[in-house]
Amino acid sequence: QVQLVESGGGLVQSGGSLNLSCVASGISFSVYTMGWYRQVRGNERDVVATISKNNTTFYGDAVKGRFTISRDNAKDTVFLQMNSLRPEDAAVYYCNARRIRPSRRDLWGQGTQVTVSS
């Protein structure tokens, strides 16, 4: 069964930290680019950070210097360490697994809520 399961969301005060995790099952995790996206109701889903199979990382401008994405291929898990959280970081955070070859495949988790109080 193909599945992405996020955890680690919750309520945190402004300036605090959270560490999100996403465990994948049913896929060859190491060949996928993994990513975190976030969405506020009524808005588009925006990229937060991605990490390729070769550990090349990309960060959205809003989170550079505050968030860190990493992966553990032995545990089929991707992490998002979020520091210096701001109220505008509040959103539902989604885990994504993307593959281009041999065919395009895009997988999403169910999302985890992050709330930041000011």
C-alpha cells in the first residue's frame, strides 16, 4: 500500500520550533524527490522545501534560513525542522513524493496542521 504519513504538527508560540516527519511506504523511497508544501485554506499549495534523491535541497523564500529539510533513506522518512516560527507559517503541511522516471508519479500525504500563536 502506497502511503505518506505526516506527523509532528501542532500548536507552538511564535519563535518556537517544530519538527515534522513523513514516513513513506510502498515506494522505492530513495529514488524519489521528497518535499514539504503548505496550504492555507483558500490559497494555493506552496512549496516549502524539497530534497532530491542526491540530497540537493531547495527552499521557498519565506523559509530560507529558518527551516531545514532532511531525509533518512534507511527509514523511508523525510523531516522538516522548523525554527523561528512565525504566525504566517501557520498552515496545513503536506508531504510530497515525486518521481519523473520511468514515469511521472506524484504522491501526497494527508497533511498535518501547524498553528503558530503570536
